Amino acid sequence: FREPAVIISNHQSHIDLLLLLMLNPRIIALTNDWVWKNPIYGIVIRYLDYYPATGGYENLPDKLREKVRQGYSVLVFPEGTRSADMKIKRFHKGAFLLAEQLDLDILPVFIHGAGDCMTKGENHIRHGSVTLKIYPRIKASDKSFGSDYHERTKSVLAFYRKEYETLRA
């Protein structure tokens, strides 16, 4: 976490954000519209100076450049929402477009078990075990996952699905 990156993670539970924010204090999260309207979460994310992703990722690089220069990484859940069945859902392209526009590495983080502790739709936490696994960075210059954000979105999704199954096993 010494160098800024676009941190991407699968999304299972409300506790995912807390788990990821414990990794480093210099993380800016991009959030959906409903979070800004929520009476509890809305207060917290405004205080933490997070950014809504609902206006599209095309306008975000200008807003985030200064934070990246200050050493902040940007956290994105590319699925866009929590997975009810804990399977890796389709990835949206925004995180990969942002990484390309800001010339940042992608830092893959996998979460396993958080959805068992608090499933989508629940408002309480159950006993369980959670694993976070941080994979090596995908360098901005690394073309093995594709030469543009369209190709990277598909390749990284395939990588996530494969590696997540290995982690689950």
C-alpha cells in the first residue's frame, strides 16, 4: 500500500468496506448513489470525503488526481453491488477505466466468508470466519490482462472467478 493503486475487491457484505479500510488509512472509496442517501452511511462517507460513482467514471479522474498525488488509493467494488449468493458477478468497467486514466496499478483483494457473517439483506452479524487475500499488483504497464480497460475488465473477471474458487476450496 506504499504506492497508490486502484484496489478492486469482490463484494459480499456490508462489512467488506470496513475490512478493506482497515488495511490502510489512505483509501478513498467510490460508492453507489443509495449509500449517499442512507441516513447512517451518508454521514460517514461525506465525513471521509468519498466520491459517488453514479455520475460515471469519466468525470472522476480530475477529482481524484490530487488525492492520488497525496498517496491515496481508490477502492472500487467492480461488481457494483453485494453478491447475494457469494459468487463473483459481472464486473463493470469503471475501475479499469479509472486505473487506465490515472495510470495506476490494480491491486486485487479477495474476500471470502464475509457474506456468511452478514448476508445481503441482513442487518446483523453472525459468527464466522473471514479471509482477505491480497494478490500481487497488476502493473499499469502489464498487458497480460489486456491492452485496454475493456479487455482488462473481462480478463480480471475471469482471473477473479478462477482464484475465488481456489480460495473457497
